[in-house]
Amino acid sequence: MLKLEIVTPERKVIDAEVDSVTVPTLSGEAGIMPQHAPLISALKPGIVTVTTKGQAERLAVGTGFVEVSNNRVSVLTDVAEKADEIDAERARSDKAEIDKELAAASQLPADETEELRERADLASARIDVSRSI
């Protein structure tokens, strides 16, 4: 078992023993199971999947960090929302608005649109997670 903590500036979202966790890192999805090698990585907006006794729960997360050490997983993120906490209609509206902003900024260098792309990824994650209610 892993000891998982997912924390935002406002609250502790999860503090539980789990079987595995999958997190979206800058270098791709990282699957974490017991006895995982120590790891510190930046998170990108996306979906964290927590598996306990064969049941999976998905959360939409924003940017942040994940640390793995001694069967402890700490996720520090600016946003972490469970499916029942997400307003799906607002997420779809936000995604449409962000997509328009990205289209208007298509001629800008990638580093100048990074924040917009992160917001788009978070909106997409919220939409996907909200479908799992």
C-alpha cells in the first residue's frame, strides 16, 4: 500500500492508503506502485487516477509537484477536484473560451502561450473527470 496525500493551498483533498496512483508529469504519465523508486517531478494539468481495492477514482489536477519516497506519495497542486466537485458546463464553456484565445494567439511563440495551454489541459481534464460521475 501507498500513503497518498493530495494537497492544494486551500485543503487536503486526499489522505489515504491506496494501491496505486497515476499522475501527469511533464515527461508523461507516471504510474506509482508500492516500492517505487524515489521521485520528484513537476505535474502538468491532467488527471490523477487513484486505485484502491480495484476501484479507480479520477481527479482533475493543475500544475504542481509530486514526490515519492518510502511508499509515500505527496501531490502538491494548485487545483485538485473530484468528479462531484466539477461544474461540467462551466468546464466546457471555459475550454471553448480558451480554445478561442489559443487560436487568436497561434502566431505567438510556444512559451508565450504556455499558460493558455495549461488552462486548456485543466479544462479538458475537468470535462473528462466530470463524465465519471
